[in-house]
Amino acid sequence: MLELQDVTITQGAFRLSADFVVAKSARVAVIGPSGAGKSTLLSVIAGFYPAESGRILWDGTDITHIQPGKRPLSILFQDQNLFPHLTIAQNVGLGLRPDLRLSPADHEAVSRALTRTGLQGMEARKPATLSGGQQGRVALTRALLRARPLMLLDEPFAALGPALKAEMLDLVAEITDETGATVLMVSHAPEDARRFAPETILVAEGTAHPPHPTTALLDNPPPVLAAYLGQ
């Protein structure tokens, strides 16, 4: 379970408050107007930016001041964070060992993960030789191989076409359902939230609101969300 207890985030004149709980194994969208603080919220949960006050807990353990690499989570960004000079297998292997000193068991785990995400046979290729969808699968494979219980998605599939993006969202949902991971996904697209996330956190007007059933929120949005959605 992820808990944000009276968290306050400030960046100059920007201020965001968050006080909510996300249930274990939940899939939750994070939606709201541009500049409202959606990505900033994920950055604070991940430890890349400090909260001014409050606490962040995972399964009752305070992780507020833990270094990002030691938090029980993985995060995917829109740019995928792939290293162009490394092979696909090496990029994925970084999820197990940053120094890439992989054991035979590690290499087998990389191979199994690539097969699970439809990338078998591409181990020796470089990222530049892959399509955008395939690059997204590589980044996802690396995150899944880390087997962290919390996954943060900061619009990693936003650059993909509608059909391919839907395919990637379905793949993430399928695999995280199997592993029991909790997922928070930033999105600007209400159709993605409906497809992927039973619950949605609205970030607007300085507040990250507690998760609310996605269908109910989008069918009857509050004025700030309705304005953003053009309704």
C-alpha cells in the first residue's frame, strides 16, 4: 500500500498538496491539466525531488528520505532512457545489475523477460534499429525485470499511435496483474485512463486528490477537469 501523508511539494511559486492512499496491486491513472504537477508528484514518490513536508510510506515503511535507487519502485519515462551504445539484452540487464556483470542465471532471466514482452531474437540489436513500440517494450522489460512492487509510468507510451499505445497498456496491465504490482500512470488521455486504470487521481488547483473510480470521475467531472477535457 502506498500512502502520502500530508505531503506538500513546492517549486518556486508552485505548490501541491497530497494526502491519499493507493491500495496494493491497484492500477491508478494520474490525470489533470498541463502544469498541474502530475509528473512532479511521481518524481517526489520516486525520490528525485524532495517534498517540503509530510511522509511517503510503502507498506507502512517510511521511504520519504530513502535514496531513489533504494526505493521499492521502478519508473518509466516518455524518453524510455535506453542507452544507444548497448544492445537490447544489455539495456534490459541493467535492471538486474548496473555494472552488467550478469551471471548465467541473470542472462536466462533477461532472455525469459524479453520473450515475455515479445522481443525474443532481438537481444543483439541496438535501440536505434527498433521501432518506437519495440523501444517501449525494452524499457518495460527492464522495469519488469527489476520486480519492484510499485511501478510509476510517466507517459512512457505517449509518442505511440493509438493502436500501439493500447497494446502496450494492455501488456502492462496483464503483466502487473500477474505480479501484483501497484501502478500509477500519468496520462493526458482520458481514454487511456478508462482502458487501464479502475481508479484515477485528479491533480488540479494545487491538490492531488485521493483515487476515485475512473468511470465516475470522467463521466461526471468536476469543473476544472471538465474544462481540461473540453466538456
